[in-house]
Amino acid sequence: MAKRDFYEILGVAKNASDEDIKKSYRKLAMKHHPDRNPDSKGSEDKFKEAKEAYEMLSDPQKREAYDRYGHAGVDPNMGGGGGGGAGAGGFSDAFGDIFGDIFGNAARGGGGGGRSAGPQVYRGADLRYNLDITLEQAAHGFDTTIRVPSWDSCEICHGSGAKPGTQPTTCPTCGGHGQVRMQQGFFSIQQTCPKCHGTGKVIPEPCTTCAGAGRIKRNKTLEVKIPAGIDDGMRIRSSGNGEPGMNGGPPGDLYVEIHIKQHPVFQREGDDLHCEIPISFTKAALGGEIEVPTLSGKASFTLPEGTQSGKTFRLRSKGVKGVRSGYAGDLFCHVVIETPVKLTERQRELLREFEELTAEGGAKHSPQSKSWKEKVKGFFE
């Protein structure tokens, strides 16, 4: 059976560029690869056919021979040159930029036509610091200092990690690339060298002071500005104060996470504040002026006669001005009527007299009781 034309197999013109040939082959290989079509013999044949076509047309010498003499120019059984394995533009080259996208164009250690590069540069890890503050501090903002772990260069080995008088050597596993290539069937995957951990160097005789790390852990003091209105769970970023990077990489950041302590009076919801105000039942019945605390001093409002337990009064702009708000929230005062305890005999006598007088007045003194009795009347009949 005569072989199909290589250009026809890849679906490109004879004057197609190397990039067009590579793109076409990559698309066909992804579509017909046996791992994606395990039960299709036809797909396996098409994959092999496309692979052979690409191997020939991606090599300038083989392509020239094929253009001049056809299959006879590249088939060793027909006296032509070339054949078999992938050339400079083989399978791994066609998928090189795919691997670059997935693995960040990591250095390809271990020879075999891959691109070489130096040790990988890694950004330092971010750190988190939990800071407990009061509600008053969160509302008004303040400046504070914190102590966080830091790393300084070892003064004995000057950051090399090697014992004085010795030097780090090139890693024999990755050849100084910091990366090794792992072949897993269809894919060629790169990973950090397990011997040198990406540094490209090994230390035969580590420094005894820093144990070969080249740095020593210490604490440093940082000034932090807590903005007014910050809420629980918010974070403040301190750029560059995280862990240092590896192989010259940039340091990470420090995130100060805010945790607001429970307040004895107020509960915060966003920019609003809530509080409960206990009052006597006589105060609730007679009404009058009520003085309440706020985060910025005292405030007052008028309690009307006959106030019921659970009634809420709203004091505008007495809450918290959030970090992203143009105005302060409100303070919601929830009235809780307190039942007197440990009464004297005289107090009991007065309350009984009050109860009798109230009962004589009928339902007008207890409208909620009347309404409730009418609702449950059917349950007792």
C-alpha cells in the first residue's frame, strides 16, 4: 500500500512554515494519541502516521530530500537518507512550548536537546501574623509594633552554607540546573531536583552555625498602622516582610490578620453596633430619658411611655466608620425589661396592689395580653 503524502497527512501546504507544521502536528497528536483513544486502532494508526510525517518535515535535511525525491528520499529501505527517530524538530520539540506553559518554562536538566537554564528562582513564602485588638482600637485606629520571625545571612559562612574554607559544588544529579526530567510515557515532565532542592549546588561540608542553610532565624520588630474602621478578619499586607526567596528570588509578604476581642457592651455587624439596655418595668411604663454609652462618649434618647421589652431604638451615626465607608454606621439599642428580684414585703404589697388596680382597668393596660388570650382561646375550648 502506497504511503500518503506527508504534507497531506498534516494538512498543510508544501510551502508551509516550520511553525505551521509544528502546530498542525501538535493538534493531530493530541486528537489521535492512543492514551486518549485506547479502544481505537484507527486513531493509533493516524497518530503514528502523523508522527512519522512530522519527524521528516521538521528536519530541514529530510524535508529537502522528501521535496526532491518523495518517499524514496527519506525511506532507508529505498536507499534514501534519514528515518527512524525524531530529529532536531522531533516529538519533544513540538510539545516544548506546551510544557513551558504548564511548568513555567523550567530549566530542562539532563541533556537530550532540552533547553538549559540555571537553578530555579523561587519567591519566598508569605507569612501570617494574628493580631488581637479591642473594638475601640478597631474603630479609631492606632499604630503598633509587632515581632515576627526573620532570616539573616549567616555571619560565619557569609550565606554560602559551606564550612569556612570550603565551597558548594555543582549538583551531580541535575548538573547544576536545579531541575531533572522525568519521562512518563507520552509526557516528559520536569521537577525540582531532589538532591539540591532546586539550588543547583550541594554542600559537602555544611557550616556548623547555620547547618548549611546559609541563614539564621531571628526576630525583627515591625511598625504596623491599623486603619480606623478595620473589621474582624481583615488583613493588612506588609510587602517584602515574608520569608526570603531562594536563589535570589524575591521575598514573600507578611499579612497581619485582625481579630477583634469580644466587647462587654457592644456587638458589631459591619459598620453598625448593637447593645442591650436593661430598664425597670416602671421606667418602661412611665418613659423618660435614657443615657447610653457609645464608642465616642455618651448619648441619650427619649423612652416613650409603655415601651415593651425587645423594642429597638436607632441612634444614627453612632456606630463605626468603616475603612471603605464615607460615613459611620448606626447604634441599635435593644430594650430589655428587667424583672425585680429579692423583694421586700413592702415591695410585694405594693406590687399586689398595683396588679389589682391594673386588673380593674381592664385590657386597656395590657393590650398584648388581650391579643394573646384571644389567639389561644380556641385551644382551651
